[in-house]
Amino acid sequence: MSISARNVSKRFGDYAALDCVSVEVPGGSLTALLGPSGSGKSTLLRIVAGLEQPDGGEVLLDGVDATAVAPQQRGVGFVFQHYAAFKHMTVRRNVAFPLQIRKRPRAEIRERVDALLELVQLQGLAHRYPAQLSGGQRQRMALARALAAEPRVLLLDEPFGALDARVRAELRSWLRRLHDETHTTTVFVTHDQDEAMEIADTVVVMNRGRIEQVATPRILYEQPSNEFVMSFVGEASRFGDGWVRPHDVEVALAPDERTREALIERLAHVGPEVRAELVRDDGERVALQLSRDEAERLELAPGQIVYVRPTRTTVFRDGV
Amino acid sequence: MPRRLALRTAAVGYLLVVLLGPLAMLLWRLEEEGIGRAWSAVTEPDTVHAFAVTLEIAAIAVPLNAVFGVVCALLIVRRRFRGQGVLNAFVDLPLALSPVVVGLSLFLLYGRTGWFGPWLTAHGVQMLFALPAMVLATVFVSLPFVAREVVPTLRELGDEQEQAARTLGASGWQTFVRITLPSIRWAVIYGVVVTTARCLGEYGAVAVVSGSISGRTETATLRVQSYYENLDQAGAYGVSLVLAAIAVVVLVLMTLLKPRQAAA
């Protein structure tokens, strides 16, 4: 099912959470709403689900105006950051809830719940209560529950934000696989650009209640439409009139006519790469990323003076 | 260390003097006056009737206030509307107002010269000196307890589970019955127990509006008063002791319920 939001605005008191936002999500896609906290991404998702009413604008589901439709009639599955598990029900009853509400026959409910629990690998824990589950297990239960009613759209509000890094990575790739199998239109909110870039087909970058850019992860990184996107999606440092990515900076031990002098302030060994923070002679900071081999060859150390040259810079004409 | 001990002694001593002392006295005096007389007072038809009236009033007032309390708590916690602060404050009014004042205002409202009195009399409805006014008075004084128990529980619960239920296809009523109510059930039960205790013990407001007619509009607490006024102390002690026994049962119930509520 396709989703389109047209000129959606929402204020909370004096604060404009969404400022005339329009976005199209094609049916069957996996879309990320990416932005810093307070950018309005969760509000937009909640408006699509019907959990929040917009002050202005409309939401269309499959081309039909759904702005005034109650959440229970929208056919959406919603997954909350803090799971929203029904604490007084077992895992099985949690997952069965939407089916019981729809008064499906018992045998069908049992069969479907079994299949869903297998899908999220919670078969053995069906009779536990949410309090007896780990965070990752609770969120898998919430996913199974959201999928039980066969929603036309799956909406996830920072679904993995409260989980530790390893579980998050697992669930991330699980969600991508699920989408590849079912092709349910999926929209998830995240402030983690890695998460957005890794699993989404399309990323909607939001900032201060507005949409900054809608693009594939690759285009977003390579052709950011403005300075906000450049610096929010992936790391970037200012260099002269333009911006440079940490891996687009060359380091030399001797100066030439195109290099700038810089002091290595900090070095960090992160897995296969070495990251450095440099301060240029004019006081500007530059982030730098090298392979281990290169860092060793140059014998870089904190406090050392080096000479840097960008290999590729991006210049925005209407710089902020 | 001695300071902590002194504090503890003071707290326990206070409880003994203020709460347990009078109760012990009741038992002791009963022994002195003769248990036989007390027992015959308790089993007298008018006393039995008085207990029946008390139970009847509680049976009407408690369910009414349970429903009202839950609805009120939902309005206070889950909705945003004009006059919410006023509602929140007014729920507590019966705690601040003396029951006698409540009784008197009901008397003025439904009396022969009151706002509703003449109209009701014309339509053949007997409010004062009858069960309706006694129920009304009891409902008034026992109104806050369910709401006061449920409000903090609802706040702590948050509304995410309710939102989830809505997105999963549940209507507002289904969400309430299947999600909200089970989540607040211990708070509701606890509130109902406290409300029941308050209803059984109510004296002041009911005293003003009932007329205390033996065998008709006399509740158990009014019965104690009438025995006492007639210098039948053994009778007064006997009925009091039954009320005190009920209080102990309620106390035990509350102690049993409190940990479950904390866990829920």
C-alpha cells in the first residue's frame, strides 16, 4: 500500500513539530525517516498511523484520504520503541490479540500465532510474560503482534533504539529479510544513519519539522542536497568553501603547494580503520579516516604535524 | 542509633495510644458490662435491620463510586480538556468537607424549601428520612477513594499499550476492557475495599439526612449512637465490636492486596 502525506503540519503548543511536510512512500518499499531528535520524524509516523491528528494537510493510504480514519481501521501495524507489550498477557496472547479482536476462529488463531512465533523465533517462550523476556525478545514479540493482522503497512518508531548494539544489528538484518520476503510497505523512524543506510531502499532526511532530502542511501551520501544532509548523513568537515568526507583527505608528511598544515589531536583505532581528529593551522577541525596500513606507513602519532589535501570536496552554492 | 530507636518507639506508641487503645478499651468494657447483654443487643431485630440498611447502602454506593472513580481517573489522566483541574480538585472535596456539612447541604437541597424538595415531593419521591438521601450522602463522602487509587496507577502505566491496542484493531471500548482495566485491576480492587470501609463507617452525613428511625432508617453506626444515648452501653459496645471486626477484615484485605498492586 502506498502512503502519501500532503502538506502535513502539526504543532505542540508553540513548537512546530511538522511544517507543511509532503512525502510519497511507494507501495512495497522499505523507507527510513532519518533525523535528529525533534526533527518531527516520529510525529509524521504517528500521523500516518492515526495516533496523532495533523493540524493541517492530509494522509492518503493507497490514494484514499485516511486523515479522519481511526487508527484501528487503517490497516497499519505499529511497533513502538519501548515495545508496548501487554504486560498482563503471555507472549501467545499478545500475538493473538489482533486476531481475537477480529473474532477469527480458534484453530486459525492457533495456527497463525504458531507461524508468527516461529517467524520471530519465540516458539519456546509462548507461555512467558513480557516481564520474563529480554528487550530483543520483547521487540520480536511486538513485531509478531504487529504482523498478526496482516497489515498493509508496517510502521516502526525507533524500533531498535532501546536495544544493545549486537541485538540491534541482528534485528536490523532480520527486518530487511522479512521485507524481502513479504514486500509489505514498511516505514521506520531512526536517528541512526547507519541503520537507515543499511536497510532502507529510500531514506527521508528530516530536520526541524521539514524534509531535507529524499533519496537512496547511495545518492544521499554521494550527492547530499545541502549542508545539513552532508553533515548529518556520514561524517564531514568543512574545508575552504566546501565539505570533505573523512576518507577523501590525503595525508602527507611533507608540504606541497596544495596542502594545508594540521596537528593530529587524537587517533582512534576502530576495527579495520584508523580515525584521526586534526586541527588545521586556521583553527578548523578536520576528521580523517585511513586504513591501518597507511597509518602505520606514515607512523602517525598524536601531537604530530602533518599536511592534508582533500581529494574530493562538495560545495553548496546556497551554503547556510 | 538511640535516636532511631526513640523515633520508632514514638511512632509505635502513638499508634497504640491513638488507634489500638480505644479498641482494646472496647473489648475490656464489653467484658465488664456483660457479653450476654451485648449479644442480645446485636441480635435484636432493629440492630439486624440496621446492619442490613448499612449493607444495602454500601451495595449501591460502592459500585456507583467504583464506576465513577474509574471514569474520573481516565478523564483526569488520559484526556486534555477545559475544567480538568477543577474536576481533579473537586474529586477531593469530600475529603476536605466535614460529613455533617455534606448532610446539611443535602438536607437543604432536598428539604421542603430546597431546590429539588418540592418538585420531588410533588412527584411522590421521598428523599429525606429515607434510603435515597442516605445513599446520596454515603456516595458523596466515599467518592474520592477509587479515583485516588487509580489515578497514579494510570499515570505510571502510560498510554502506549492502549495506543498499541488501537493500531491492532481494538475499538475504544475493547481497549478499555482488554488492556486498561486488567492493568489497573488491583488499584480498582484496593479502591473498592477502602470505599467499602468508608461506606460502612459513615456516620455524620447519614445522621443528618436519615432521621435515625429505628427499624427503618437506622444504619449500624446510628444504632451505636442510639444505644449509647439510651445509656445501654453494653448494646453500644456490642454493635461497635461488630463494626470493628469488619474493619479488621478490611484491614487484612488491604494488606493482602497492597503488595499485589505494587507488583502489577
